[in-house]
Amino acid sequence: MNHRGIEFTVAKTAIQGVWQWQFRIGETVKTGKTETKIDLLAIRRVQLRIDRELKAIDRKTA
């Protein structure tokens, strides 16, 4: 999947209701897990995380 030019993945884990995600910004790879029964909510949470990371990078460069 793609959000704001950042490729990311969201995948189910063996534990029901837990999703594993990963994305890369530059050389930095971020990974984590989120807990929800709804796949679209898991995707949205990763998109929000990407937005936070991009905003933090903008603040550092400003």
C-alpha cells in the first residue's frame, strides 16, 4: 500500500485481532503492531503513524 509516497505493509498475525505493520522513510524502517478487529482501522492507524513521522522530519529540517 502507499500513503503520501511511502510504501507500507499491514498483515495479520497468528493472534486474532493483532496486525503487524512496517514502513520505510529514507533509511529508517519503522515496524510495530496494532490491535483491532477491523482491517481498515489497522491501515488507518499506520497512515496516521506515517503522517506523524513525516511531520517530525519536517520540524527537524525547518
